[in-house]
Amino acid sequence: MVSGLATAAAGMEAQQQLLNALSEDIANSSTTGYKSTRVGFTDLLYQAPGRGGAAGTQVGAGSRAEIIGRDFEQGALEMTGRPLDVALVTPGFIEVRGAGGAVALTRAGQLNVAADGTLETATGQRLEPPIRIPAGTDAEDIAIAADGTVSVEGRRLGQINLVEVSNPDGLQGDGEGDFLPTAASGPVTAARGARLQQGALEASNVEMATVMTQMSEAQQGYALAGKAVTTQDEVLAVANGLIR
Amino acid sequence: MDSGLYIAASGMLTEMVRQEQIANELANANTPGYKADRSTQAGFGELFLRNTRTNVPVGSLSMGVEIADTATELTPEAIHETGEALDFAIEGEGFFGVLTEGGVRYTRNGQFTANAEGLLTDAQGDPVIAANGGPVRLRADGTVSASDLGAFEITGAEKIGDSLFTGTAAGNASGQVRAGALEESAVDPARTMVQMISSFRALEADQKAIQTIDETLSESAGSIGEVH
């Protein structure tokens, strides 16, 4: 016998997954370069109920939700005028190397000069390959071209590596707005045609109105599944009530 | 013994199965492309008992009930825009095809994603089948043209979970594929809640019947045989 309680509970859990993803989106609604999550719902296994149903009768086991990727739609550009702020205006990512040495991808181009003179992101990850700014350089003199070339007064210092993967949905978020390549994302390759805009940042692409609508849908779904749990409990109580 | 006991018990079992189906419906209130199940109950008549393991009929019991069949209602539901590049919906009849390990399966749930090869897949990673029968490749900007996706007509559609259906392909369907949109779940919360309540009351009534018959039997066994 399929347990109706488990079915209803699976429904609550699926809605909870959606609520968690939406909470992450809301929390990152002003995180530079953040991409909103996509949550996919599916139903679960169907099987014969045993007694009470003839052959051909099917009972489902609830639903499941999981993050199936991200919405990589371009976020709005915010002009900051700060020379070390860069925003990608095309698909693609800036390649960085995290503290642990692993390659990470980011669209948050709020760069700073680290203590050792190399450029790093706001989350403390060095650009890959590293770009060193000579000591005493006035930030206003740093020019970053659309292809990522960094120069000071005409002298080329290096190039910000703009990369892409074949399947951005397969990237794993690291919780700080950066993405880690996985087997599902495919290898990191140079992004042809990717362009940067100096003096701008890409805003989070979370749309509050959409998130709020989804949130109220998730809450209603949660309440419905919760009602099914209560009723399943009462059904079992009625069955138990046969023997007094 | 009183067969009424068994009739009422079959009623309880039927309502319990129905409750499980209702729980599944409510759990899928937000599953895109979910299709509602409609169960028909075998009314008054003879109920054939089957061996639950071998399914061999073992005899008949009159006036019992059971759920005779589950039919999935495939009527297209409303479509809402999501703006997500890899969300698809079929406007009208038809199914998307996906190539699973077990062969070609069909779905109305167009919440697709992609794999490392840049092919469009469903949430489980099964490649989506194009209108020309091949895989669907994402364009350089990560989108897919809605016209690349196939909408197939199938007969004998049956749910197998993971939003998939089995069935026999019967050519191209009349429905139009739309990108950036999803088909809503067919679960009508109000209607399903009403079904849940009425089924629950029927279950309680069956329980009362069993208790009453039980009391009658204990009267026969206890009081009638007593010598004063």
C-alpha cells in the first residue's frame, strides 16, 4: 500500500524546496551579478494501490522539486563610474581562482587591488591569470577595454579572462554569487565575443514581483499538501477507530 | 457471516485509495503540465476478489465497491509566461518527447535544462527530441527556438512518474510549442478539497456501518444465546 502520508509529505517538501530557492533569490536581490534560480517540479512514481483498486488503477507518490539551473538573463547595468568596476554585457563569465586554488566563474565585477597588488573580486578571489597593478598607480588611470585588456596610461598590464561553459545550468553556485564548473556544465573555454563595460556593475536579475508571485503560489501549495497530511492522519484514525 | 461487514470494509479500502490519489493531486498543485487523475468507482454489482499476488480471481462478493480504473484527463490547461529561456509549453494537444534509458517517453512538463554537450534535456537529464527526431541543440546565446521542439500525438498515455507518460506515438500533434512559458497544473484546489472532504465522510460512514454490524453480531453471539 502506498502511504498517503508520505505522498502528502513529499508535496510539502517540494514546496519547501521552492520556498528555500526563492528565499535565496530574495536574499540576493541586490547581489552584483547574481542569477535567479530555476526550480523544476515533477511528479513521482505511480503504482497500483493493492486492495481497494482494480488492475489499471494508479496512485502517485507525490511531487519533487529541485534546482534545475539558473536564469542567465542579463541583469540591469548600474553605472558606478568606479574604474575598477566591470560588467559583462554579453553571456559569459570572468575567470577567477578561489582561496582553495579552484577555478571559479563570476559575473560580479567589483574589482579591488589586493595587498600584493593583484586584482581580486569583492569576495577575495584573484583574477585568473593574475593581473598586477604597479604600486602607486592612481585608480583613475586604469583603463579596462571591452575585451578585458587592462592598461595604465597606454601600458598593457594583462587581460581579464572572459570564459564560458557549454551548459551554464550545470554550474554550481558557491553561495557567494560565484559559480563552480562541474561535469554537467562542461569545460571552461574562452568566450568569443564576450564584452566588458568599465565603470558599471551588473545588478542581480531577481525580479521581485515574479519572486513574490511564486512565493504565494508555493505557500498555497504548501498549505494544500499540509491539508492532505492532516486528512491522511484522520483517515488512519478512522481505520484505527474500528476497534474500540 | 454477515457479508455487510465485507461490503463496508471494501468501501473503506476504496476511500483510502481515493484519499491517497487526492493527496497526490494536492502534492502536484504546482507541477507544470501535471494532469489530473479521475477515478471511476465500480458501483453496485459483483466484485471479483483477486489474489493480490497472482491476480487470479478467487470468487465474487456482491454489492462491494472498488476503484475500477484511473483515467488521466489530458485536456490542455492554461499557459502562463515565465520569461525563462528554457521553459516550454504546448498550446493545444500534444506531448514533448524525451529519450530516457527505457526508451522514448512523453511529457507536458516543459521545464527543461541543458547538459554538458549543450543539448536540451528534461529535469532528469533525458535529451528532448526535436521535431525532426534528433536532439535539440542550444544556440550560442543559450536559447532554443520553440519550432525546434517536437510536439507529438500519442495514444494510450499512461503516467509513470517524473512527469513522464508512456504511450504509442501517432505522428505530429496539432499543438504549438511556445518558449518562455509553462502549462499550469491541472489540479483544481477547490474541487480537490471538496473531493477530499466528501471521500472522508464516506470513509467515516463505512466505519460506522462496520461498527453497527459488529454490534449486531455481538448481540447474536452474546444476548441471543443467553438462557434466562
